[in-house]
Amino acid sequence: MFKLNENYLKLPGSYLFSTIGKKVSAYSAAHPDKKIIRLGIGDVTQPLAPAIIEALHRAVDEMGHAETFHGYAPDLGYDFLRNAIAENDYKARGCDISPDEIFVSDGAKCDSSNIQEIFGLDNKIAVCDPVYPVYVDSNVMAGRTGTYDRNTETWSDVIYMPCTAANGFAPELPKETPDLIYLCFPNNPTGAAVTKEQLQEWVDYANKNGSVIIYDAAYEAYISEADVPHSIYECQGARECAIELRSFSKNAGFTGVRLGFTVIPKELKCGEVALHGLWARRHGTKYNGAPYIVQRAGEAVYSEAGKEQLKEQVAYYMNNASYIYNGLKEAGFTVSGGVNAPYIWLQTPKGMTSWEFFDYLLENVNVVGTPGSGFGPSGEGYFRLTAFGSYENTVEAVDRIKGIRL
Amino acid sequence: MFKLNENYLKLPGSYLFSTIGKKVSAYSAAHPDKKIIRLGIGDVTQPLAPAIIEALHRAVDEMGHAETFHGYAPDLGYDFLRNAIAENDYKARGCDISPDEIFVSDGAKCDSSNIQEIFGLDNKIAVCDPVYPVYVDSNVMAGRTGTYDRNTETWSDVIYMPCTAANGFAPELPKETPDLIYLCFPNNPTGAAVTKEQLQEWVDYANKNGSVIIYDAAYEAYISEADVPHSIYECQGARECAIELRSFSKNAGFTGVRLGFTVIPKELKCGEVALHGLWARRHGTKYNGAPYIVQRAGEAVYSEAGKEQLKEQVAYYMNNASYIYNGLKEAGFTVSGGVNAPYIWLQTPKGMTSWEFFDYLLENVNVVGTPGSGFGPSGEGYFRLTAFGSYENTVEAVDRIKGIRL
């Protein structure tokens, strides 16, 4: 008789955003007349920029003629895209990353959940608390996290690094040494950023202790302050210890287009074995490349017109972020984030739990956010709002929240 | 110090098609004047059908306007596509599969390598020999296959089911009972098919022994004979024991577009736990949906115009298959496949090994095929040619092969 992967059965509840989706659907079905504003899941709302639409149409036309048709893509991505990434995201920022260290994929969610596969099951992971749930859940599924304690909502074999108001939502170096350290800056969900100096401490720590940093830089396009690094490779020694994950979802609105990439420098080794080769083998065996038309759309992100248009798109969302941040602050909420990130992290009022506040907002003012506790125990008492709505909806949502009388 | 997934280091050599790609590149670089014809990797060459191109353009236009923009797709696929699949691929063939048992993905390669994840590491797999390498390699990476013997080119904990001329390239029921049985019909690489009666035996065997069949039906569009089933769900009892993998790569030329799906019926359970829920959890946690525009392209495959155009496309490739089959047979080769599949499986002449014949053809007539031994030990002495080239190239390749004097 066949056997299940029992690790799946250890997962508590369902994936956070599925749960939110179901709650909203149920409320919506019961109250079809209510206009719900969703500032919960980090999904964008602005259309793709014209330069990207043009590139997509051109690539679609190519697919309609035998001479320009494209079948299977190269395992690791087309050179035209890998070159554009290396040039614009790395060389232009003084980072030494070559095109063949870039692995094109269908998004950072897949990469951040798959990357653990190339490591042994006996590695200990460290995560920020609160944290994007995928890092932990993918390790649970692999059997790397021990047992779950329903009271503390933590796993026995995971090192949690609390990110709280006390430390400015930037974790301290852990007491117990982890093998794999997941970091995400600018942070999801707190919206916090770290300076280059702070990040350098992590790189030094990893190199000293033989740890690998899995650095999720999906939100780098939202950085507005000069001393905040866009890539971990701005730090000395990162090529020896860091993997970087990037996404086109937030800087170019590709949540429904699906494109991302992972960088693994060739110096990153365990003994003589380069992780680069292992990830290449995984890509070659278990993945078949991002669609040609999508890779062409990715290339257009780096065109002159694309850059110009996307700068405006990011500015549009950051204007929303300021509106939320300032509006809620004026109304007496305790808020953070929103300066280098499209997320605003607010303390729930009157000691409500995160889910109580979620239900309260959904039912009373029809605004959907994300309960902080869904990201980990230190997220309890917090709530995430995203700046990815339309400006009109963002203004209306903030006005509605300002109007609540608890 | 972090630790690697040591299972990766057990993998012998690189992924088959990467090796072929490198050999061909090297030859090509050394002989830039030679016109190489590639009938190796199963990549299509015909452009996307007009109905699909139109659907893609329409969807791209939608992505360019806020009112019709699509962000994150539903975890398991858009209803419009899942409904079209259920209606056309299942209901129309008398199979009882509902839309919510269909999981849309970016292709059968990913699904066939990821599906093992929801099973425990203590399951024993059975595969045909020769076999599509991904089934075995993904299980090697997970640590389910034991040790590799370089002499026999087999894994200690894998049950191999030889497919040879003696059994018409259809495996016999294994003596040792497997937990997971990978079957692919019409078969890659041999091009062999099984009748509904033969497949029913496998379903009965799996239900009797508590095994799960992972049925790869990526080539079902090429079936020409009436008694060959298009889906395993045409068999009685398959809802209790079978997962089916499907692809849009070969029936619609989506190798560079990336779309596929997996079917898991709700009755398929281990004790009280439905595999459907586990796979849904995996999709929700580790995947973010196929691109909207690609799912719209998939929908167009089932439109009246799409069906008509793709029938012609499949006929075009099957005409190539006949040409290869008949041409090589006339020239004295021993050939099979090519009737219900786009692959022709030929015996290498004069006792050459598969790789010797590969090198011989590449160097002497500049034709690329796939060495049978790359698919497993019973593939030694065989060679795979695909019908996915253009008609002109196919004719030229066959004429070149006919001209060799060994």
C-alpha cells in the first residue's frame, strides 16, 4: 500500500491567503451589495505598462510563424533576458554577477519554496517572525521543521528571529547558529528595510558560521532611501554565502504574468560542490523554462520606455503607501513600513487580535487586510495593508478605517 | 555548516537532453557549414495555430487595461480552462472527471517531477525501461531510489519493467509489488500504445495491491487506433488509483508556451486522506498559477476553430511519422512506434550502441536523434526519432539516413 508524505499532515490549517480568500468569498456571497476593498493579498491592480504590452504582442506574433516560432526555452532562461538582468540589476549597482549565475523562473514564490530542495534535510533554518509563510511551509513539507506546537504556533526545529517594534522590525543575529537563513528586505509583511551596514553584518555572520542566506529581494523596486541596499551582492563577501531571489511581480506588475529569477554565485560552495550546479540540475530536470513571450516581456522591463513607465507605476503605489501611512497615523494608529516597501504594518487597536481586527474590518467597513498573526506569532496584534490597490480605493479604504469607532 | 542534498550527487551525468544539446552545439561550432537536422528532443516546429494566436493577443490587450487586468490566478487554474478541459478531454470521452479535480500547471514535466512530493520517501516506484528520465531523476533527488549501479545503470530501489520487442514494448505486471507505478501511453520514447483492455489490467492490479498509477498521457492527441484509450479514466476503477498528467505541448505546440494539468480524482485516498487535498496544498504553497494569457491560449485549444486547426497540426506531424516509419522500414531498419505516437523507435544497425549510432548520425549525415540507452538499460541498441520536425527536414533526414552505408 502506498504511503503519504506525512509532513503535509503536520501543516496547521491552510495556506494563509487561501483562508483569507475563503472568508472574503463567504462574506461577499452573503452581502452581494457591499463593495469590498482588498488591501490584503499583495496583488497589483495597475495594468501592464505599454512597453510590456507591445513586447508581448510582438512575441505572440513571432509564435505564429514557423521562422520565428520558439519551442522549449533554454533550461536556465534566454540570454537576452539574463544579460538584461545582469546589466541593469547588478552591474549598474556595482554588483559582480554574471548572466550565467542568473536562473530565470516563473516567479519568486516557486523559487523560494523550491530552493530548500538542494539542501539536506538535516539543515536548520532560521526565519524572521513574522515571515512570508512559504519559507516555513516548504520546509515543513520537506520534513525539516520538527513538530508543531499549537500553543506557541511554532515548529520545534525552526529558529525564529522576532521582528518587533523594539528592534525596528529588523531581526537580531540568532543565538543558535542556523544553516539556512531566510531574509526578506524590504520586508514582507512588516515593510521594514535594513541598511547596507546592517545587511553586511548578516553576510559576515553567515561567512563566519558557514550559513547560507536566502535573500528575498522581491520588493527592492520600492526602496526610496539611499543607504538601503537593492541587492545583497552590494555587501562584501555575499558571493560566498548568499542566494538572491527576485520577482517581476511587484516592480512590473507581473503577478499574473509569472516571471522571476534566482541568483547563485559560483563561489557559493559546500566543500568542493557549487550550489550553482545543483540548482542548474534541478532546473534542467524539474522545470521547463518560462514562456518565451513572458521572457520577452521581462526584457521590455529593462528597455528605456519600460524603465520610465515602471518608475511611474512604482511611484503610483508608493503614493498609496504614503496615503495609508499618513492617514492612519493621523487617526491615531501606530504604523510602520511604507517608506521602502509597499506594505504598511499597523498595530491593531484596543488589544484586538489580528484575526479579530480582520473580521472587524471586513464586516464593518468592508476592507480586507492580512492578519499579522498569519505570518507568525510575533505578528499577533499587527495587521498588514498593501499599497497595491487603485488610488481611489486606497483613499476610500483609509477613510473608512479612519471612521471606525471602537 | 550547511549541508547539501546528497541525493543530487548520486545522479549519474547530466540530464539526457542537456548532454545531447552540448554535443550538438560542439559539433555545430566545429562545423558551422553543416546543416544539422534535429529529430532528437521532442520539440515541435509548427507555429501556434491562428485561433491560439488570436486568443493570446486578446488576453494581452486585457492585461493592458485596469478594468480587464488579471493579477494572481486562482491557485488551481481559471474556471474557464478547467471547465473546457473537463468537458472536452473527459466528459466527451465518457470519463467522469469534474473541473475541480483538474489542477492547471505550467506543464507535464514539472507535474511529473513534483507529483512524487506528496508521497512518503518509503514508497517504492516502478518505471518502464526505457523511460522518460524525469520520473526516475525526480525520485533520485528526493532520496527514494537507493544506490546506483554504474554497470547495470539501474537504481537498487527502483522496479524496472522492461519494454522490449518481445513484449511489444508494453510492460508486464511486475513481480515485486510497487507503491507508485509510472506509466506513459502512448509511450515516450518507444511510441508504443496499449489497448483499453491492457490498461484495465493495470488499473485492476493497482486497486488490488494498493498502488497508485501516475499516468502520463501527454501524447494522447496522436492516438489513431480506436481501441487505444485517451485517458486512464476510460477504465473502470481508475478514480480510486490513478493520477493523470496532461500537456498542451504536443497537441497544441505549447513547448515554449508552458501549460499542462494534472487530474486527481477525489476518491484517490490513503486511509481517510485524499491525495486531492495534498496536491491542492502543494499548489497553493509552492506554485502561483499559470499566466492568465497562457490559460486563455489553453481555452482556445478547445474552441471550434482551435480544434479544427490542431487536428491539422497533429495530422501534419503524423504524416512525418509515417514517412520516417515507412522510409526506414524500406531501408531495412527494424522500426516500431509512429502509429499512435509521434515517436519512431528503431533498432540501431550492426550492433552499434545507442550513443555510437548517435555520434555516427551526427557526424556523417548531420541528423540528431536520441540514444535509446539514455532512457534506460533496455533502450540500449535503440534510437528515438521524433516526427516534430518540418516535413521538408523530415524527408531530408530520412533520405540521409537511408543513404548511409555501414
